[in-house]
Amino acid sequence: MRKLFVGEARCRASQVRYYLLEADSENPGSYGVGIEMEGEEASAEDLSPSRQRVRALAEALLRGTVTPVGLRDVVDDWLLE
């Protein structure tokens, strides 16, 4: 997976970084999201073949300052939409 930086937000005293994950040549057309915060990281891969839709999710995670711990819950809700 290739990580494409989406943005950075501050959560208390920590910096949180958000990424759009793009599949490699073995699984083209698959996108996911990733979050990193002070050594903690979480990702959700293979969410959709739509880059725009997953990019919008990554931007929503950034706006909401979602941390790695909360990623799975947010992604689960997003998948139900």
C-alpha cells in the first residue's frame, strides 16, 4: 500500500496524521485510510474502489480529529451508509 498524506490535526498535545492508502499493483483500484499518532497507528484497507469516496472519508476523519483508537468504529458506521 502506498500512503498519501491527507492532513494533520492536533489532539491535545499530540499530532495526528491522516493518510489515503492506495493499493499497489497487486490489488489495483483499492483504497483505504490510515491514522498515525505518536507511535500508535491504525488502518482500514480495501474500503472502496472509489478514490474520491475514500478521500472524503479521510478528510472527515481529519475534521473530526479521529484517533487510531476510534478509526474502526467510524469506518464501520461509514460502511453502513
